Amino acid sequence: MPLTAYLIGGNHYFKLRDIAFLLSGTVNQFEVVWNDTERSVRMTSGGTYTPGGSELAPVSDAAQQYLPTPARIFLDNVEYAYDVFLIEGTHYFKLRDLAALTGFSVDWINETRTVIIDAEVIAVAEPEDGSDAEGELEGAEPGSPDKEDGPNQEGPPEKLSLVITYAGVPVDDFSAWPGEEVPLRVRIEPAGASPPGKVTWSSSDTGIFTVAADNANGTAATVTAIRSGTAVLTITTDGVSAECIVRVR
């Protein structure tokens, strides 16, 4: 699908509302709202995107004037500082910055000059034959052990696991330069599951790097490299944990 993108300073910038529109119905969907009072762009993870009518609209091939946006950028009420440009009244983001914020994956195929955006579609269970639209099987009594209210006939639920991601890609080992800030997110598996509690982030050596959560539920955080060395990043929620090696050069 063709998308409008502008090359600025060697990076491709994509229209925020185009990406939000494309991710609708996936586990990485997000809502976008313009707050005119505080002059801010506010995004909400998991929110259903409300189209404004300008999504995927064709634009002129002519060069456009671009300016750094004066607007503040929020995701889940946490403010972020990213390079965002205003072009013809619309906000454009680096695709990988948006991927780091919302958790989808981005890949580049150099041979075909193609960008691949990968996000898992939200699964919606179809009613079985003989069931009504309200979800109750015909002829079934609530609590009947062999009906929907009964035990899971497919065995115990899958065990919850955590995956640390950068730009939507799982990482268990990465490098950074002193002073560099690396935005990370947590992927909850199986897909669509919610963490049983707040995710906490910790560094095994805060002299090498520090880490701070970027939102209230801890599903995003920023690692700040301090000095050369190797330490372990750990995320935990209600007894479930994951680790990642951080190497500061």
C-alpha cells in the first residue's frame, strides 16, 4: 500500500494519522487526538482510531516546507521528545520512533525499496453454529460444565511471558554509547494478553545504565547509558520476568 513519506535529514517521516489508520484492528492500534487547548498530540495505546478523512490521501510530488512542531507529544499521558515535523498542518514522525512507542515491527527491503510494517491483527472469535449473537448457546443452562461457561476443554491457559522490544523487534542483548537513550517496550505474550500487574524495570548496575518507566503501567521505558561496561536489564510483573544484556561501549 503506498504511503506518503518525506525524506528529511536522511530519515523518512510518515504521517501519524496514516500509521494510526493502518494499525486499526491490530494489537498495536492507538487513538490520536489533537488537544487544541494545550496544543498537544495525545495518543492512547490500544485505543480505537477515529478517522478524520485525510488518511492515505495523495499529496503533491512537489517539495514541501517543513517545520519542527511546537506541539507537545504524549502517549498514555507520558510526554515524549521526538523529532516531529509539521507539513501542511499534519504531523510526521520517523517510522521507527512510532514503532518504538507503539510496539509494531518495521523492516526495510533494500532491493525493492519497500518498508514492511508488521502488526498482529486482533483475533475476534466467531460464534459457533447454534449460538446466538449474545454469546449464549441455544439450550444451554448457565454453568453447565460442557458449555461455554464450563472448564476450558483445550487445557490450561498459556503461561504469560514478557518480551523486551526495540522498534517492535525483540531484543535480549544490545549496545549503546554513554549518554545515549534507548526507548524500549514490553510485549506481552500470548498476543493480546494483559500484564497481571505493573511492569517494573531494573538495572543490575546503575553506574553502567539506568532505566525509567515512561508510562503508568510500565509497558514502556527508557534506558540511559552511563559509562562503559555490561549490565543486565530485568523486567518483572507478578513473578514473571525477562532479561536483556546491555553493553555500554
